[in-house]
Amino acid sequence: MTVDTPLIINEETLEELQKQDDSLSKLVRLKKMYHNGFYSDFELTILRSKPNDCPIVQKYSKIESFNHCGKSVTLNTFFSEHPLREYQKRNDPNLQHDILEKIESLPVLVFIHGLGGQLSQFEPILQEFRNCADVFGVDLPGFGNSKVSTKTHKFRLTQYTDEELARLEQDTKKLVPEDYTSENIAGLLNTILSTKFPNRRFILIAHSMGTHLATRLISLLPENKVESLVMISPPKLAPMNLPRALKMALGVFTYLPRLFDVYRFVDRVGGLYSPSVNKFIYPENNDWLKRATQFRWNLDTESETFLNYLNGFHLVTSAELVAAAKNIINSTSEPRILICCGDADSVTPYHASEAISRELESNGILFKLEKIDRANHSVFLDRPHYLTGVIYQFVESLQLNVSCTWVLQVKAQISGDKWGLKNKEKWDRVVTISAPLRVSGKPEAPLLGMKTLRQTDEVHNPSVFEKDHPEVMAIIDIGSDTPAYDPADFKRIRYVKFKTESKVTPDNVTIVKFIAVAHEIASELSSGQYIGVHCHYGQNRTGFFICCYLVEKLGWTVKEALNAFEAAKPPGIRHEHFKNALYLRYGE
């Protein structure tokens, strides 16, 4: 087994490679395509230099085999354990038994990708939920890291043993076209979940074709097994109604897969700006990275695999949708289904999501429909933070303790008093107060992030702090409890208590009130004077409120605010749900 080292790909090298490819005549291009296994030189560079997967998939993936319908099916699975279970293994082997039991009672989040997709497409959502849940998913047979090796080398991060790859290839080659039908793939998912999690409930998060697989899966699972369903960019309901010409073309391609290779090659002419990418991506300035990612995913699937799924894909009917929805726990008494779709989706248009919503509504099923602005079919590339924020807030609202807030609160409960030795050592290591936050072309921030003071600390107490920091004219204490210092010791600094809840993303009213308080104080400052803001460590809540102020009052972007805060007070905002809440709030 060897580990590949990819070339470094950036905007400049991609543009140069693209220009070289575009300069070729059609005849030369066709010759290279034939000799390169139906890939251009530019495409081969992408395949060999950019991985199809991502670090989180690499870290938590493995090859597993399952017995389904009398045959062995081997594929790549992803499982990230609940962080409290990992926390126990690393830090506290005596974690309370009732907490472990509680974790086992929580639902497992299951991710199901679509046609031509793979688990890595869910990267931003996986990163969010691995902080608060057991997270599971599979690369369906032939897709992602469940595909067999080919003559054309395709770079990936995840490494497997030769024995695992041989088993994957052996089992995959035994699959026949009937194994790729929607009904059989849904059955395979049922087999996998029943084998790995026989006593658990599930939240299903699916994209495109995966939403119809998830719908079929719900009907196969026992009652009271599914807590919720998240449908991202779902296709229309049956019937398919393919045009006659398209049906004929599909039949020809199935009989002559090499002809489909030629069609796909032509569709990719133009590289990052080819029709093959444009149909999935919302065009923006400086969007080369997401285009390169989409292009790499498009190159990843073999034509025969794609055709097998396409021929075997059966849309769910209205009756099947309703029957599955009624099998979701409490689906007629509270919204347990979330439907998300980009407003510019050209593959599964938003009106398909509206039609699904109408069908559910007419049958008494409660749901939430979210139109995502400036997003095409690959909404996780166009609006990753916003999409993740929408899904996270929806799942958190189910009150199933699938929540970063709950996890952080349990960790705090386990760790005990904030001023215990462990937390005192952590507090000592934290940067006392941030440097001024600056970004080119924007007003300087009047707010500085700081850690809370301690009355008994020799250095970081009110009297010494006031003497050492003449630039700080006021402190806004956003801690949830009584401060660990006496504000009456300040002679010059103005102290304002603005109580907020720890571990919880602030709501809109709290944000508006904080900005008003901070702006009122800031309006009285002279040049070179600042306001210190602190919670406990001055990282997450503090950074969140400061970023809100920078965006709303000074016109910074969320990215500028996050980067500036991280540079001024490393490591910046650490908890992803605070970052995603910022992107969600400001629509970036």
C-alpha cells in the first residue's frame, strides 16, 4: 500500500492548466481523450491532485462487509462516535452511567447521498453534528470510496489495506444491474442500520436521489425508528415522464457505455466552467475552489455505475411519501420533516420541493420548507454554512438533546466548578486581551475580546488590569453568573453587566440589545480607546457578539470578522455552531 502525494493546486495553476487545455484543437483533444481513458490532460491532473474525499471522512471511515439478499456487499462506512463517549475514553473513565445510558438513547444521524454523490459532499454538516451526536453514513456501492480501482489513478485521502481493496473489488464486481434499483439500495441501507444499530432511532439527512432512498428506507424500518427526515434538493415525485428522446438515448448509452463516456467528455469541455459544473453550481466571483470540487466529484464516478443507478432509480409516489412520513415519530403533531432547496436549483428545481410540501400538507403531515437563496443543486458548496445552520437549528428544535449546547453543558457538569484546577490551568493559558481588530478598508473595531478577571489573581485582577490597560475605557461582562472579581475596584473603567447564557447561541433579541449597549458606549470613545468584552475565556460567546457588532455596525463581512478575531485572540471562536450561526444570521 502506498500513500500518494498530490500536487499543490491553487487558482493560478488551475487557470494555467485550463488555458492549456482550452488551446487544444478538437482533433488533438479527442486523441488525448482516447489515449487517456476518456480524460483530458487537465482532468487527469485534477484526478491525481485533488482528493474526492475530505479529512473528516478520512478520519472516521473504514471498509465493512454486509450480508444482503444472499450476497456480500462491501463498502466504505463512516462513523463518528458521540463526543461525550470519546470524552469519557480520553478524560474520564468514570463518566456517570446515566449519562452513557442517555447517549445510547439519542438518535443516530444517518447521511444518504444522491446519484453521483458521496459522503464528502456533506462535509460541513458532518463537522457540525459530530460535535453533538453519533454520526453514520455510507458511500453507496460504486460511489465515493466504495468504488473499485480503475486504470486511471484517482487520488483520495483515505487509505485502505490491499486486502480491504481486494474485498471491495471482488464484491462490487459481483453486483448486477438489479442490485442498483432504488428498492434494493434502500433494502441494503435497512440491512446496514439493522446490523449496526439494532436498538437505536435515527435522524435521516439525505440529498437529491438520497431523499427518495431515505423515504423508502423509512417504510422498511420498524415503527418508531425514525425521529426526523431532512430532504436536501429532493427530486419530484413519480411519475418520471422522461422525454422519448432521452429514453432512447439512455437505452443506447446502456448498451454502449463508451458512448456515454464520450457524451460526458463533451459535457466537461470547458473544465471548471463547463456545462457539467454549471448545472450544479451557483456562479459567483472567485468561485474557483467550489468549481474545482464539483468538477472533481463529476470525474469520480464511472459511467457504467452511473447508468446502473440511473436505470434503477424509481421516484417515490405520493402515496409512498405520505406512508413514510406517517411512520416518522410525531410527524402529525409537530414539524419533523425539513425540506431545503436552492432557489436556483437546475437539477431538482424548487417547485419540486413545493409540490412535496403540498402533498404532505394535504395529508396532515407537518414540515418546514426552506428556500436557500443563491444556491444551485450543490447547495453544500454554494451555501455550506447557511445550509448547516438551517439543519442544525431544525434538529436542535426537536429537543432530542442532539445539540452542541447539551454536550457542552454535560461537559461542564462533569468538570465541576469553573475554577477547579483543570479550568484554572486552561484559563491561565488563554490570551488575556486581544489585539485591536483591523481589516483593510474597514473601520477599526472598538471592541476587544478578553478573558474574565479573577479577584485573587496577582496579575489579572481589576486594579492591576486597569493600570496595565489605559486604553480600555469600559468592560461589558456577558457572563451568566456573578463575576469572579469585584467591579467596584475599578476607578476609571466603566463596568456593564450584560448577562447571557453560557454554551447557547444568542437569540436575535439578545444580539440587538448587546449591539445597542456596545454602540452607545463606543460613541463616547476617542481614538485609541476600546471596550473589553468577556464571558469566561473570551472566545466563543465573546467572539460571536463582537463579530455581530463588526458586521452590523462597521460593515465587515462574517469571514473578515472571524479571521480578524482569530488573529487578534487565538484561537478565535472554537465552536462551529457559533460560526455557523453567524453565517446563517447574515446570509453569507
